[in-house]
Amino acid sequence: SRPFPRTCIALSAPPITSMEVAACRAVIPQRRHCPPCGTRERSRVEPPSSSRTPACGAHGVAGASAFVGAAVAAHAVVLQRRRHGAAGSSFRTPRLTWRRQRCSGVVVAAVSEATVERPLPAPDAAAPTDGSADRSASPSSSSSSSLSPNVRRLHIDAGAVAGFHEAFFTSTKCDEEFLWNALDDPAATECAVNRGYRRAVRWLPEDVLEALLRFFVDPASAPALWISGVPIDGEVPPTPALPGDFRLPICETWLLGVARILGVPYGMLGFYTSNARGGLIRDLAPKPGLGGINNPDIRLSFHRDVPANIVGADCEPDGFLLLAARGDPGHQAKTLVCSNRALAARLAPLELAALRRSPIRAECVRSGTGDVSPYGMPFYAVEGPEDDPKITLFYIPAHREFTHRIVSDDPETQAAYDHAVEIASEICDEVDLQAGDLLVINNARCNHGRTPFTPRLDGTDRWLLKTFVSASGWRRPSQMGEDSDANRNRRLAWPGLLQR
């Protein structure tokens, strides 16, 4: 007999994360006023179009409670999918019975002991590709959505962020607030990240924020989000020939704010740390003739960023963000995204077995001498559960001093790996990032690459900002002492605050 929000949360347990509590509350917002009798009834979803005037169950909207029940059931399905995950499996969901108290202002739900067995649809096919599910779930949303197996597309309408620039500069007390450097002044950098977080939470449409909150915790989430309409600086300077010395305050606050919603943004020591931001954000702009990912002339083949199973260090990001301050004017430079789940579905069972059975290694071949040296550790290309595998494709950008190759001592594994790269090129999505586009990638659930392009070198070339994200930053630090095994295994513990 509790009010509806408490009932809904109770149906979700156990267990439930703070993010899911927030998402659960989002399904339940305000009470509806009943003009005939002055009472209020809770309902998030719009009543049937046959009655435009909100009313309680006793005055002409018999479908209102059913709509509320459908919202709860839909959210329960989301949580069931998180717990039982695999496509094609079955799940058990409560059968809800509803009764209305006549003009009482409260909708009461009772859960019967009966359950219903239903097939669980494939996660990537759970939402219609036209985005109608997202729009109907949030009628007042200021964004639109579409879904593919690789990338979910979201768009922020200009009206939703109207006034952001004025609010940004009004709230900025001095220029030093956005002249932070992660190495020189980490305290000021933390404040900048927190300010970006507050701004992003305040200005993002509800469905975009919910998609970000569920990005790492819901196995049904798309492995990448492509969000268009993010506010950027009004005057973007010419694309720098040597990235790293220009500041884009609004782009930086959005990049760090969204990263903080997902977890904790971070950089790597020695990895572009000489730029003006101390390496927390790096610039991606064309640098012809040089090795590395900024070389526009080469196709960056599919890979995961800094994979731990190859580099042998615990620095692999859970994800990363790319925000376009300026897009490629020729629309040649496109980021390639391939879902691991979709890739595994296209590989034959024997190929998957071979990729799990024998390791693969990356080798560098020196130009001129032909000497071969290993790069990183041997790795297994397919790991993890069969319904949501972690597939590692690897690529070393071309360099003036060496080329690279991926080899295996097992011929079947070698052939399966080469075939996987071919399939990824066939089924991937090509993302043409233009100004105000933000691409969020789950580094464990997809591989990515980039098409070659011809830069103009006149200041109008593509300019992206990138940062890594550790989703484990939301974990509670260990309280067992800094030398305990449990504490050493935590990626982001606070040893300075822990006592023996």
C-alpha cells in the first residue's frame, strides 16, 4: 500500500545500483491533476490520446493506471535483462495487478506470486531503429534517438541547450578556471571536472543522461553512443598543425562533464602530457608524414585502446570520448565502430573456438634490416562470455622505422583472426563526426578504427578532443588497509587516506 515510487523501487530489487534507482525514479515523476475532483494521480506516461485532459481513474481515463503499470513492467524488464542478459534466454517478471482508489490521489500496486515466462529478445534488437521507443518513454524529451547494433544515435535539440553559452560565461569567475593543467595543478583540474559534471547533468536531456548512466551497467546498451548537438565554443580557432596549445573552454567542460557522468576521466603519464592540459585531454588533428594515429594518410584498422591483455598493464580504459570541435570538411574521415557481439554472431563456431584456443601476437618488422621484435604480450582474441564476448583486434599505426603484423602459430587461429578483421570492415558503422558531435565508446564491447582522408592544412581540418574514462571510479575505496590483497586489486584506491 505504499505510494507508487516506493513500490516501483521495491519491484526492482535485488540488487539495484544507485544509477538504477535514479533511472527508476525517472520513470515515475510528477502527479497529474484531476480537474473534476481536484485530486492527483501519479503517472509518467501520457494517457491515451482520446482524452487530452488529465484525470484520475474515476473520471474518464481508465487507461492511466494501465499505462503506469506498463512503465513499471518495462523498467523491470530492463533490470531483468541486466541480471540474466543473454539473448534468446528466458526471464521471469512479476505479474502486476492494479487497483485504483477512487480519487485518492495514489495508485497502489500489488504483486501476485504468479510469474510469466517470456523469451528475451536480442539486446540490440530491443528498440526500434527509428528511436520511437526513446521518444515515447519520455514525451517531453528534447532529443531524438536511433539504434544500430554498433552505435546508438542521439540528438540534442538546440532548444534544450539554448542559453548554455551565456550561463557558462556568467558562472565563470575568472579565466584561470579553464586554464587548468592536470600535472601542474591537479586540484584546479578536479574543480574543472566537477564544474563540467554539474553543467552536463543540468543541461542534458533526460533520455541522453539516462543513456549515459546506463552505458556501462546495462548489457543491453549499445557499445557506442553518437550524440549530436553538444554545445561547443562559439569561435573555434584554426585547427592547429601541432595540437596541444589551444584551449576550447566549452568543448573541454562538456568532454570532462560527460566523462565524469560515466566514471572518472584520466590521462596517462608520458602520453601527450606535454600539452597545455597535462595530458588529461588530447587533440586529434592531422599531422601528415608522421607516424601514429594523427597521420591522415593511413587507414587505422580495428583495435581496442591500450588493451591490458597486450600491454600487460592495468591502464586499459573502460571507454573513451571523442568530441568534434570541427569536422572533416570533405567528410572523408570517419570513425569505424564494430560491436563485438555483432562480430561474434558473424563468425563460425569453429572460428570462435580457434580464437579462444590459441594466442596471437603482434610483431614489428624493422625497415631495411627486416629484424622482427615482439610488440606487447601474446593475447587471446576472444575472451569472456559467449553472449557478450570481449574481442581484441589490434593494430599498430604505420611508422617510418617499422611495419607491423599480427601472427599466430596456429594456422586456424591466424585465418580466423584475418576473417574477423574482414567481417568487422563489412558490418561496422561509419561515424562522420562534425562540429558538436560526441562519440562515446565502450572499449570492452567494440573495436574501432578510422578511414584515411586528405587534409587541407588550411586551418579547416578535423579537430577532435579525446579523453579516457575509468568506470571503476564509482567503486567505494577499500577500507581494509593499503597492503591488503583486496586493496591492491582495486584500480582507484586511496592509499594516502588508509591506515594500517
